[in-house]
Amino acid sequence: MSELGDWFRSVPLVTRYWFACSVAVPLVAKLGLINPLYLVLWPEAFLHSFQIWRPITATFYFPVGPATGFLYMVNLYFLYQYSTRLETGVFDGRPADYMFMLLFNWICIVISGVIMDKQLLMIPLIMSVLYVWSQMNKDTVVSFWFGTKFKARYLPWVLLGFNYIISGSVVDELIGNLVGHLYFFLMFKYPMDLGGRSFLSTPQFLYRWFPSRRGGVAGFGIPPESARRVPDDQGAGGRRHNWGQGFRLGD
């Protein structure tokens, strides 16, 4: 239990609570403490009966059973792996920006769920995060089942086919990929590569709730470039600290 607690505390903040809720909510339903019918997204109940919690619980709930347990565990693994990599990679030290990405993707997925009458939103949100990571690490070689290796840019579509074999449906994965592509295009591709205006920016209240962290590394990843030590033999353009006068031992 101590090792499990240490591992849980090592997980980055946002990923930690997302992962915990994705375990707790299905467990509560499995134990019969809450009727699963109150956890899924029903457009009629959400829009007309003011059951505003449904889009939130539908993001964490997944019906775990003999036929769906393996799919649930696989997607829980993807949640942990790729959310951790994003939060400690390009979003390292910026939990507010990462939280904004999740909120943007989540809102788009909720709208799609209401329009398409989708009751469960866990897989689309996980796939949207995985898609963003794959676009930011296009040339990274990833390993998949049976020793297959390919570049990360193909990973979302490989998983789409993999989940189709397991569940017989690709709608959730396709929604996640499209939403992830929308975020990546509006946040990075259009303003940076195509010279367009920036349509997305993190609200200030998220910076107050999730302040940015300077220096150090939480969870996994490598220190940001600005946090690395400047070599002592750097040229005149480098900055060196004056440590003051030294003293010999015994003086």
C-alpha cells in the first residue's frame, strides 16, 4: 500500500485526479452504490430535466463487465500513459494550459455526445489526448502489440482499428481523433505554421487555480531548457554567479 501511495503521488496533478475519478466512478457503480443510469449522458435528462452532472459523470464512467473489462483496462492504461507524457512534456510546469486543453476537448466531446446521443464519453476524451500527443511527437517510434513499431503519428489510427476489433465500433475513437485534431490545429498548427490568428487562450482563472511551476520536475520528464545549469566555461555572453571570497580550511 505504501508503494501504491508513492506511485499515485508521483503521477502529475491533473492526470492523477482524472485517473482516480476514472477508477472510482465505475467502482461505485459496480458496487451498486449508484444506479449507472444516473451516470451516463442522456440528452433529454441533461437538457430538459436539469441533470447537469451527467456530462461530468459520463466522462469518468464506463460499464465494466466480462465483455467490456479488457477494453476499459486498455483505455485506462492509455489515459495514464499519454496524459502523463503530455502533462510532463510540452505542458510541463503549466497545469493551467493542460487543464484548458482537457476542458476544450471535453466541451467539444459533450456537444458531439448530445448531438449523436452518445452515453459514454471516457474513450473520446482519452483518444483526444492521445491524438494531441501523437501530433507533438510525430517522429517518435512507438511499440505496439506483438512487437510492431511505427511512428507516433499513426498511433491514433492504429488504436482506432484495434478498438474496432475489440468492441466492433470506431465512433468514440473517431470523435476523439477529430476533437484532438481541432485543438491541435487551432492552438498550434494554424497560428504557428500558417500564420493565422490565435483562437484559443487559457483563461486567467485557470492560472489562479493551477499556478504555473518554475524549475523542478514533477512526475516524469526532463527539466525544461531554462532550468538547466549554465556551464562554468561559457563565453562572455553567459551569466556566472559571484559566490564571494573563499576561505581555506584552518584559517
